[in-house]
Amino acid sequence: MNIVDEIQKLKKEKNAVILAHNYQLPEIQDIADYNGDSLGLSVEASKTKADIIIFCGVYFMAETAKILSPQKTVLIPDKEAGCPMADMITGEELRALKKKHPNAKVICYVNSSAEVKAESDVCCTSANSIKVVEKFFKEDDEIIFVPDKYLALYTASQIKRKFIFWHGYCPSHAKILSEYILEKKKLYPNAEVLVHPECRPEITELADKVLSTGGMSKYVANAKARDFIIGTEEGMIYRLAKDNPGKNFYLASELAHCINMKRITLDKVLACLRTNRHEIFIGQDIIEKAGLSIRRMVEC
């Protein structure tokens, strides 16, 4: 029995489901029951009937799944698969910022720790940040937006609100520079430029569309264009090419590579299923507080 067959066998025996982010390695995407962006994965985690969730992504994603489904066993194949952006703010730092702005409300990007989510009024993803702000905040509200300054800046460019920014960012997306986009546009003049809102403002300004990875998948499926320049982490190219044969995808920058996303391998998934190793545990108080902000996000 090969490794994929064994994974499928154990998954069935244990009533497990495998969720994989769009940035995962191709072989991980291929064995997943569901591939998606942070919002899609959060929704899937909240409604699955499986007893065990194997989360192929980074640590905050597995935490989010546990918060949404505390009665389920949530496992991450590699516990060292962290998120540099999520590590750029702690619960203590957010509490200190809230003391400086006692009347402010807090929105946190889902790319954050459970503790930070517990200190926030609502979470958002790159797919729904604008909708979340419109639904939960008034025009005269003072809003702390953590941790991603680039998603915050993009959101602020689309909707009039008073934001207080934190200076976090995604190192992989920050490596995508405007000259790379312009070079690719010269090579592929008919290509549409799709970029992630975690990119720098000068990148989003060059884009035809600014979309989450889930948004990219939906847009490309219905677009008349055949060529696309993709400004996000390299794993998205595999997903788009697999789902859209006959269309061409060009990575904006080969530097957009997340080593943490690539820590998940088939061997680690199999070990996870065999032994239930690397289970996610979160205190009940954090689950209750963070759960409110996450459920509000999912509603949007």
C-alpha cells in the first residue's frame, strides 16, 4: 500500500477530514477533502461532521478550526508550521494598544493567534475585510486593525473609516515588488494581473483585481481572459492550473514562497493520522472569547 492509499484508508477508519490551504504542496492539495483560503477553510471546519480534522496549513489556521469545533480533535501535521505575520503581535501587545485607545474597537485578521482573536471584537479574512467593517463598525468608530498593515491599508482605501494600524505584514507577499509585476506585464501584455491584498499598496494599484486566493479561484473560473499574472504565494499556481486547464498562470515573483506552508508533507500527514500527534489544545476561556470574533467573521 502506498502512502496516499494508507492516508485514505486511515482517514476513512477514523472519520477524519483533511483541510488544505491553497499554498500547500501539490501532493497535499491532491489528498485534501477541501482546499481553500482562510475563510473557506474556516467555514468548512465549522460544519464538518468528521471526528478528526487534519489541518494542512499553518498553526493559527488549526487553532481557528479548534475554536470553531472545540468538541473535535484537531491535528496539525507539523506543529512548527507557524505564521510570521501572526507572530508580529501578541495578546499583551494588543491589550497595551487598547489601553492607549480605550474607545476603539478591534478587528483582527484571521492570521493571528487565538489570544489576539480573544482580544478582538471581530475577525476578518482577506476575502471579507470590507464586508466585516461595513457590518460591525459605524462610520465614526475608531478601529484598531491588526496585524497586517497592508490588508488594513487596502481595506481603508475601499471604505471610509478611522483606522489605527499595526505594522505587521506577510514576508512572502512583501517580497513581491512593482518591478516584478511590470516585467511580467511586458512578457505577457494580454494577461490580467490578480494580486492578494497582503501585497504592498503599489502592487495592489497595479492589479486588475485584488482578491483572496478563494476569490482568485472564483474569478479565474468565469473570466474570459486566458492569461493571468498571479501576485501571491507560489502554491496558488498549482491550484489555479489544475482547476482551469487551457488557461495560463504566471507567478509575479518566485520569491513569494512560504517555507512554513511547505513544512507539511505526506509523511507528516500519515504520522498524524496514525498517532493523533500534534493535537491542538486551547483553554476554554480563549475558545469562548475568540469564538465570538471568529463566528462573526464566518457570518460575513
